[in-house]
Amino acid sequence: MSHNTLEVSTSTQSAGPGPTEVIVDPNPDLYDIDRIQKDCPHFRILIMGRANAGKTTILQKVCSVSPDTKPIVYNKKGKQIKSSWFKKATKMRGDHNLEHQITYEDSAFIFHDSCGLEAGSKEELQRVQDFISERSSHTQLKEQLHAIWYCISLDNDRPVTSADEKFFKDYAGKAPVIVIFTKFEALTVKRWIPGDQNPTQTAQNYVEQYYMPLIGGTARAHVYLSSMQCPELTDKTARAIDDTVLLRVFVMAQRNNIQLLVKQSIWWAAFINVRDLD
């Protein structure tokens, strides 16, 4: 992939299958890894969450780059641009454009960053909903949105806002939503009482009782991150993907989850062997 341009398709016409269907041929070539990589060379993720929620750290961990590595940012047309998206985390908003495509050197991931939904901001919620809808209208798998990582920082007094609740209530997209509870250690400390032998479980129970009901059944999975280690996040994302081809795209994009790579490789080899016996 050239650093100056990113291959994109601007076609959103629905010729044949519906706009939210995966465009693949039901034949043996479907399982050709080279073909899959050609048809969909990147796994596209919308990462959401308020400023200082740990989003940049998550992206760096997933892409196996150092904290001082600057991302490569492309505009909607695939042209590399200068962006202030990468900067030291603060409570202030940086340069967030949902159409900007964020990646790193040699990474097979493309990220779109939403700066978080502020309480009462109908315009911001509508902007996110429009982006999700527009991505769903693409007929090519590589241009669709493949997953949403929704970051909720637990070091806030009110981690789940009314705007967050409305997003989950109104969400009608096809991309699986994985909720990431970041800074979990903050809640662990906050909920700890003397004599508690399992503060981690106590904090998780608190989340399950008070925060998960606000999210409802929209999320396919949720994960707790404290030290920002991401193997569990990638594993649960893989489990949330119900399309075989898209799962292969996701697994091939992995660099830091050896366990997931091995697990999926064994599964894939067994699947191919069964297919070849038919």
C-alpha cells in the first residue's frame, strides 16, 4: 500500500444484493486467502469514546506499534493528509473527522474515530448515525464498516451518558458493537472495601448491574481493559463476527494475538479439509 494513497471505492450503488449484504461468491474460491485479501485488504473499525478514554493506546496496542509512532491518516478519497489527530491525550477534542481513515505502517486495520457523544448533542449523534448508514450502503465489503469499538472510561463519575444510551437504543447497523470498559482499575479501586478478596470480580459485578442495562442488547460483547492489553479485545471481536470471510480478514490483520492466530488457523485448516471431502 502506498503511503500517499489508499485504495478506495466511491460506489454505493446497490446492484443485485442489498446494501448491507456481504458481496462474495458462494464457491470454493471464497476460501482462497489471496482472493480474500485482494477483495478486502483492510478491516475497518469505528472507534468511539470521549477524549482521554484510551482510544489511541488501544489502536497502538492492536497494531503493535510504540506509543511514539505517528499514524498515517487518509481522507475519504484515500489521499494521505496531515492531521492533528495524534497528540497527547487531553480532555479537549483534537482533530476528529469521521471520514478520515487512520492506520499505521504495514497495518491491515483502518480506523475511523468519533470523539464521543456529548450529552444532548443531537447533531453529533446524527453525524455518527449518518456515517454508519453511509458505510452500510457500500456494496463492496472493503468499504463497509466491519466493527464498532465503543470505549467507556470507568474513571468518570458518569461513565454511561444519556447520549451513549440513545446510541445503543437507536443503533440499527450490521457491524457488531463491542463495548470496551477502559481504565477498569479505577473502578476496582473505587468499589474496593476492606476485606474484599476479589475486587476485580466486585467491580465487574458493579458494571453488570448498573451499566450493562443502560447499554441493552446492542453490544455483541464487552471487555474490561485496565493495563490496555488487547488480546481479549481482539478475541471477543473475532467471536462477535458472524461472517466467515470477514472473520478471515480480521484474523489476517492480527499481529499481537498469537493465541487467536493459532486458534483460527487450526479451525480454518479443519474447515478446508472438511470442505475438500465434500
